[in-house]
Amino acid sequence: MTRHILLALAGGAAVVIAAGPALAVPPLHAQMMLATAGGPGAPVGDVTIISSVDGARFIVDLHGLPPGDHGFHVHVNGSCAPGPVNGAAAPAGAAGAHFDPDHNDAHMGPMGFGHKGDLTYLTVKADGTDRETLVAPHIRDTFALKGRTLVIHAGGDNYADDPKPLGGGGGRIACGVIG
Ligand SMILES: [Cu+2]
């Protein structure tokens, strides 16, 4: 909890103490695991989500991933189990679709007004690690993310549904439930 204590001294006699508002939303966390046909696999790091005046901040600390760009989104369901994607069983398919509480039904990236779960894509270094902080300006209510999932895709993300749907990232390679 963050607390601001303001002490005002008037003439050395009166003392006024004002406690500022505490941050209402505690940080959220997701332990990320490889997504496999048999369910969650090896751990690949974690993501911490905090509220800020600029929107939700995603503090990414990952390892053991393929180098390059990877689509990164909040998906709606709180499960990383295999499940159907476009009619076929797929790793982390149970995570469901992109988090879209406003029913915009469009993939537009972190700055667009499409899925609220559209985040900045990850760029994994040659050594398989990615440590960065991403801001999602449209996510003002981080509590709404609790019990959902973070999903990392095999490919990058062009923040559009063309030429391929959902940024073109394809299959799901890692997943973590947000709690
Ligand atoms: Cu996704």
C-alpha cells in the first residue's frame, strides 16, 4: 500500500495529518508456461501487471522463448489447457478469444479501439529472454484482467486482421493465467 502522509506545521502548534488515497488495485501476476498439446509445459518466466495513470503496465520477465517478435494478448478465459481453435484442438486453446469486453470484434493493437486485450508485441532477444515494460493505455481497470490469460503467439503482430486474422501471430506458444 502506498500512503502519503502530509504534515503541516502551523506556528509550531497545530499538526494536520492527511492520509492520501491508497492505491486500490494490487499488482496481478501471471506465471508463463510453454503451451503444448498436452497442456502447460516448462515455465518461461512471469509477467506482473500494475495500474498506472498511463494505463496498465505489463512488466515482462521471460526466458526460454524463440527469438523474434511474438504477438502478446489478454485472452478471455482463465485456462491454458488445450482446446479448440478454429475447430481443431490446439495448445492453450482453452484460453479462448482475445479479451474484448466492449465487443469491438476487431484486432487493432494496443493503440487502437479494438480488442481491449491487444497488447504490444514482444521482441525476444537472441538468448531467448525478454525483459521490458509494456503500457496498455486502454486498460484502465486492471482488476478486470484477473482470472483471464496472457498468451504469447508463434509469430509477430501487425495490429490488424489483414492479411491474416488477429495480427497473424498464429499458434499459441506460451500462456499464463492472470491472478
Ligand atoms: Cu492472442
